[in-house]
Amino acid sequence: MKKLGLLPRILIAIALGIGAGFLLPQWAGRIFATFNQIFSQFLSFIIPLLILGLVAPAIADLGKRAGKMLLVTVGIAYAMSVAVGLLTYGVSYLTFPSIVQAGAVTSDGAGDLAPYFCIDIPPVMAVMTALILAFTLGLGAAQLESGGLRRGIDDLRRVIVMVISKVLIPCLPLYIFGIFLNIAYSGTAGTVIATFAGIIGVILALQVVVLIAQFSLASLFSGLNPLKALWRMLPAYFTALGTQSSAATIPVTLRQTISLGVNPDVAGFSVPLCATIHMSGSIMKIVSCSIAILMLSGGDYSLGLYAGFIAMLAITIVAAPGVPGGAIMASLGLLSSMLGFSDADNALMIAIYIAIDSFGTACNVTGDAAIAQIVDRIFRGKAIAA
């Protein structure tokens, strides 16, 4: 199993969990329910620390890079991410009622497998406290000449990345196995699987629309045919599908972006930066899947609630690239605090997100080239540090 990637392990866990739900006796299922209770408590405990350890260094990195080009690039990337989030909300709001059986999966605990015992692990701080503290420390570390604070938050980041890679990611398949075991035991497995099969189709179709829209916007600045430009970026798209990493795809993205006529200096600045801050594809998945889960459980998914969630999400997940499962891990705190997600909801989000993770990454890196075209036109003939 260790030789398999995370996605195959997650898919195997889902299949085994559903199968075991019809075969395992209740006493055996409760063993996995006990593990899930302990793991979910640890996950709740680590979420504020995860936000603090990932977001603070990311804010410090951005704060140290002065210049108008940085501000413009960050502004465009953030605006695109928020716009895609709002578009995804609109499409989901209109199309999902015909796909999702509202209220089909309740979160009242009725019919669930009960753990043998429970362990409470309270978090050291609230999610919003962690987020504000991360911004404060990140901005402070960027301004202070002494490196003590920066070394401290960098060390915290290394600890958090270690926890993610050595504890959370290895345990996720077993955790998701337990979640789908419980779903099958409660008799709602068919509804959940059918729902998300249809939703994934909507997400992939929406991704095509978003990329065409991004390159159409870029064409207003560059004058290039958007479809031809998008076609030229396909090597980066398919590389990201294979690597599932924005960072690992940077060399290909950079090469293809330069082939669009973007100044190599501008491309060399904007492409690596956008690999960190431009997360349209990731936001698309998180917004659509979270709406589907709220529809299934009969929760609130109003525009007012989601507008604030999307605005915060576009900031929070700038720390995600380079960390396995970083985007969904960084978003768990907001899902719980702003949308009211339960531990089971978060686990379902993780499973579905990872199942289509490579498509979100591919959308992110391809859209980076559209941003680079816009920045190149704005700063044509100007120094990067201006």
C-alpha cells in the first residue's frame, strides 16, 4: 500500500469501506468508529495550528517581496479566485438541486456506528483566532529586520508539514474507510456515491468554461486568440494531471507561458508566484463539493454565507501548494467555523477533493499563464521591481 499514491489508497479505502459496511458485524465496525472519533478529535486540535503554521510563513514570503508587480499579480490572482468561487456557487445553486437529493443524509447521528469510547482533545485556539494570528505574525516577520520571528514560524511550518505528511496523510485512508463504512452501515452509500458522480461531471465541465473565460480576459490585453493560447498551454495542463503538483509543473508552465510571447522576466516572476497564490481550480472543487454536502444534509448554503467563505478561502489556501493535501487541509477550519461542517462532513470533503485533486491543480497552473499575459501587458517596458 505504501507504494501506491494517495489517490489510489483513498479510492481503495472508499470501495472497501462500502463493501465492509454490508459484511462486518456491528462490534467490528465500532472498532473503526473508535479510531475515527480519536482521529477526528486530533484533526480538530491540529487545524488551528495548521493554519498558523502554513499561512504565517506564506504571508511573510509575500510581504518581503516589494514592488508594484507583486501587488498587481496578487490582486489579479485573488480576484480571479474569488470570481471563480462565486461562479461556482451560482452554477452549483442552479444545477445541483437536480442532482442532489436534499436532506438525504442527516447529521443527527441516528443509525451511526458508536465508538467504544471517546477522547476529547480541545484545540488550543479558535480557527479565526489562528487565522488573524497568522496574518499578524506573517506581516510582522516580513517587516522585522531580526530573523528570530521568521525562523520561529518557519520551524512551525516544518513541524506542521511533518504532521501532515507523517500522521494525517498516512491515516487518511483508514479514516475515510471508517467514514464510508459508517455511510454504508446507515444505508446512504448509494445516495452519496451517485450524488458525487454527477457533481464531478459538473465540475469538469465548469473547469473548461473557467479556463476559456480566463484566456478570453487575457486576450483583451495580449491580443492572442484565447483558444490558441489555451491549446498551447495543454502540455502544462496534462503535466499537472500527472504530477498533481503546481510546484512540480512550474518548468513546463514557464516554458509554455514564454511561448505565448510573455517577457521571460515577467514569466519568471509571475508563474512561480501564481503557483502559490492562484487557486481557482482548488476553490472550484471546495465550493461545489461543500454545497453538495450541505444540500445532502439540509444545511444552509445561502449566498451571503458563501460570499464571506469564498473571500476568506482565497486567502487561506495561499499556503497550500507544496504540502500534500494542503488546500483541503487548510480549508477544514473555515468549513467548520463558517459553514458548520461536522467531522464526518470534513472527511467526506477530503475524500472527494483528493479523488479529483489533479484536475484542480491542472486548472490552477493553466490559469497562471492567463495572469502572466495580463501582467506582461500592464508592465511592458517597465522594470520588474518598479
